[in-house]
Amino acid sequence: MHDPVLVVHGGAWAIPDDMVEAHLKGVRSAMAAGWRALERGGTALDAVEEAVVIMEDDETFDAGRGSFLNRDGKVQLDALIMDGSTLRTGGVGCVEHLRNPVRAARKILSESPHVYFVADGAEKFASEHGIPLCENGDLIIPREIERLREFQSRLTSESQEDARDLFAPTISHDTVGAVALDSKGNIAAATSTGGTLNKAPGRLGDSSLIGCGCYADNKSAAASTTGWGEPIMKLVLAKWAADRVLAGNLPEWAAAEAINYLESRLNGHGGMILLDARGHYGIAHNTPRMAWAVKTANREHVAIEHHT
Ligand code: GLY
């Protein structure tokens, strides 16, 4: 028997002071839901799914309802879930009619020979497997309509160079994720996102790509990343960190090194949670804030500042 461990994050960015409480509450609720799954004898996979569903349902985060809007004013969601014991994986990309893309990803993992579905095909698969579809409008909230309007009016009124601001940590990247170790010694990871503000329709970020925004292998580690997706994809950052754990390093070191690498190699920003099958974990980010929570049999911690 292993002592379970659960780590969740609610995105790495310059979370404003007036959103700190909502983020802390959200990651705390996600942690509680994931932990309940583990206490009921659920698997690490169950725990990460339940934790991520809570954050997809919470309008605070850029996942599920309340996500950033794309250039056309639509919500387009990506999610991935991965089982470290079998390497079975399910991913969805560019879905517009699913409240909980991580549930569809889990169905793909468990009920499809395929790994990844996008757009209409992903929604058809979900619907055929008992997951109700919703209107895209059900995922859109007034805060995000205003955020997009404000951003687009700045783009048209100022120089196009301001498009670079899209990737400033003050604006973007509130992706959510979870990693867990269950009592059987298996690890899993899940990541879900609405992607970046004003993204081009059809743009896929790192979150739902294996080894980029999410990865899990009992032999190395489970990882979930958050941040500016393009640099994270180019570095295959979740796998990069897991490989350092496989080489004998602690997740605490590997997560910090991964974020250093992201910054030094591509001037990227973001964060990562990383957990190995012995229960060692790392939490790192180079953004002003990242909401995270960790629970073990004898420790519970929820924070929004740097991990210490
Ligand atoms: N990390 C989320 C995204 O770039 O889509």
C-alpha cells in the first residue's frame, strides 16, 4: 500500500489581488474532490479527473465555462488525461460544446483504441458515450466577453506589436491540472484549458498534447503544465521534466529546472506540478503567481505564491 498524494494547479499568471481568494477556494475544492476519490478507493486517474472537473465548472479558471474567448468570440477547449500505469491516454482538442472536456478525454482513454479526437469528431464521440453536449454560449460569461472586447480594441487602436502582449503573464494562461498517486502506487495526470485569449480558431495549445501540457508514466513522473503554450510545446516540457526524474532527480528539482529551461531557452513563462510514484512532488512557476494545492495523508497546503 502507498500513501496517496494529490497536487492540483489552477494556472500560472499574474493573478490579480481581487481574484486571489477565488483561486485559492477553487484549488482547495478541486483538491477535496480529488482526495475524496482517492479515499473511496478510486485510482489516481479518478482523482485527477474529479479534481479537474471542479475547476472546469468553476468560472474563475480558464477551463470549461468561463474560459478565455478565441478571436471569433467562442470558447474552444482542450484537455488530456493520462494513466501512468498503462500509458493509456485520452485527449480532446478544439471542442466547443462540452462543459467538461476532461470527462470526454477519460472516455476516450477507457473506451477507444484511439488517443486523440478533435472538434466535431470529439463531440460526436462524447455524445455517443453518454456525455451531453451544450451550446457554446453556455460556456461564455460576461467577464470574458468584456476581456476580449477590451483586448481587441487595444489591438486595433494601437500598433500590432501589442499582439505580443497576448503572451504576457498578466493576461493569459489560467489552465488547470492535477497529478495524483494512488494506494496501488500508480500515478496519473490531467490538464484542461480554454487556451489563450484571442487565439486563432483551431489553434491548439500545449495542454492536450502528450508530453507537452500533460504526461504520466509510473517509471518517471506525472506532470501538468500551465503557461504560454507555444514555447511549452516546442520543448515538450512535461516529458522533459519526467525524463529528469527517470534519470534519478527529485521532482522538486526537475520541475524547477523545467521552468528555468522554459525561460532560458525560449523566454517562456508558466508553471508545472510534477509527482513521482514514490510520492515526491515538485511545484514551480516563473509567473508572479500560480494557484496550487497539495494533499498527503499528513499534509494539506493551498497557496498562490512560490512553493517553499
Ligand atoms: N497552456 C495553455 C495554452 O497555451 O493553450
